[in-house]
Amino acid sequence: MTRSQFEDLRGAAERGDHETVLRLSERELGERPGDDAAHDLRARALVALGRLDEAERHAADAVRLDPDEIRYRELFAEILAARGAHADAATEYRDLARNDPRQVTWTLAEARERLDSQQPDVAVEAARRAVRLDAANADAQVALARGLVRLGDGGGAVTAAEAAVRLRAADLAARELLADARWLAGQPVEAFGGFASLSSELRGSDRARVTQKARSLYRQRSGRAGRVLGAFGPLFRLALRSGWLHLR
């Protein structure tokens, strides 16, 4: 590819002109199939167009041609994750982190993909590495708490979730995770209070989810009267958001 041809290809990519990128990269790869940069730019355009299977092939070709180029390997991992190949994506992120052990982002990405691939034990290992690298990283604490919840370690999950909330108090997802962990850890009063507070702050499906958790917990812990109240959804929701319900 001449300099002017590459500049045309890169310019089209920078403009977000994906169809032009596909046209120019196809011509280039027809002439020089070993052009790793053309494979990379074509893969990125295909991702933007939602053509993930094709994007994966070109990203893999870019990695094969230049395995030391971090951008290519990151893109390949991102495509695997987007396509739902979470275990393979986790392996890619793990290998990236091995080459740069101080890179928390890749370790966290591995932890998330391990959870999505139903490997909570390995996810916890990755999250612990991330926490050791940066204990003040709220995302690392969240990842650790999620993994520990999956493993049924309520006490450990509470500790990690509490750290996440301290670091990012406005994060409603972290607060819900803390309530989940407290429920698992046998702290129903604190868990119910967390769900009740969130039910007045969240909207739509998120509100419905935490309200259902509060309802289930209330019915479990409040005796016959609580089970009766919990059976009437609209009444329970009104009472919960009005602050009338408490566990002891």
C-alpha cells in the first residue's frame, strides 16, 4: 500500500466512513494479504457495522501477522467478548495482562469475562489480582464482590462491596451488590434497608428488580403477616417506597 493509499484508508476510518474502509481494505488485501494494518482497520469497520464473525477473522489475521501489537490483541479480545465467546475473551485478556502485569484494565476484563463464562472461581482469582494492583479501584472491588457472591462467600462479598461503595458512593449498582451480599451473609435487616432505599431511587426494570428482592426477603423474614402483605404486589410496593416497612 502506498502512503497516499494508506492515508486514504486511515482517513476513512477516522471519519467513520465504514463502507469506504471496507472498499479500500478489500482492494489492499487483494494485492497484499499480509498487510496487518489493513486487516485491523477492516475488522474495526466490520465491528461498527455489527458483522462480528467477519471482524473476528480479520482481527485474528492482524494478530497472527503482528502478535506483538497490543491494539490488535485488544480488538480481538473485545470482538470475542461481543460475540459471546467469553471464555476465549478471558484467555486473551489474561495473556495481555501477563505481558504487562501492572495493567489493571486487562485483569478486570478477564474477571468480567470469567463471570460471564460461568467460571466464578477463576473470576475471583483475577479480581483479587486487580485489587492487589489497585485497592482503590472501585471496579476491581465490584468484580471481586460479584465473583464472591457467585461462589456463596457472603462475608467476603460484603467486605469487597463495602469497599466499592466507599470508593463510589453514588454507584447504585454497587449499592445493590452490597445489599445482595448482605442478604447472602445473613444480614437481612441491612439488606432489606438497602433494597428499600434503592427502590425509591431506581426506575423501570431496575426498580422492579430491587423491589422484588425486597419483597422476597420481607416474606421470608417477617412471619405470616409479612407473607400476606407480600402477596399483594401493589400494596407492598406502596408501603416499601413510603418507608412503612422494616425488618427486625
